Amino acid sequence: MEQLRPDLSRESLGVGPGFPGVAPNPLLSGDARKRNAELRTGALALGVLVDWREVNSNPRVVLMLDVETADGSSFRGIADEDLTITELTRLAPGQTLPVRYRPAVMDHCVALARDADPARVRQLADEIERRKRA
């Protein structure tokens, strides 16, 4: 039964009480649609994939990422994404992915930044690496 219904509790996802939860269906939830629209224009950050849970057969997955921002903040981020089968098979723990988040909200919600400029992503990675070495 656990394989059919993944544990999407706050504890299993590693987030705090400020996390609003995973919407049952982002296409039917007004709050999820609003959150997704805000995330599409959010600030760029880098996320290291920790784990993921497949929610249904779209395949819709919940990605758990350790996110580092340009300003030096870090947090456990959760991305609710529709992936292709090819994208799903390429997921690997430790993989670094560009994500967008809402700095004003900081509710652990992130979205994959599929539209991110590769040069900007490299620049952000360099900034984060320099800060870690300092």
C-alpha cells in the first residue's frame, strides 16, 4: 500500500510547519495554480536533489531538494512537477538543478527553472562556490 500512496507528510519531506502541503491536483487547486504562477517568475537558486516521490502516473512527482540561494540562504525545497518518462529516468540523488523560489514567502515551495539561462545558472553556481570557500 505504501508504494501506491507515497508518504507526503511534512516529516517525510523534511520540511517545517510553514510548508502548505502538496496539493492533491495542482490543476484543480486555485492556491496551487497561484503558487505555480508566482514560482515561474521567482528568484533563481540551485537545488541538489535529495529524493523524490511519484504521486501518480502522469508522472507527477514531488522532488525534495536542498536549495542554496544567491544571498546565502539554504533550505529544504519541495517541487511538485510533471515530468516526462525520460526526465523521470534521469533523476539521480545529488544532481544539481536550477530552481525558482519566492523569497518573500519562503514556504519550502520551489519549481524547476526549465527556462533558466545556462550562463546565469553557471554564474550562480560560481557565486555559491566562492561563498562556500570564503
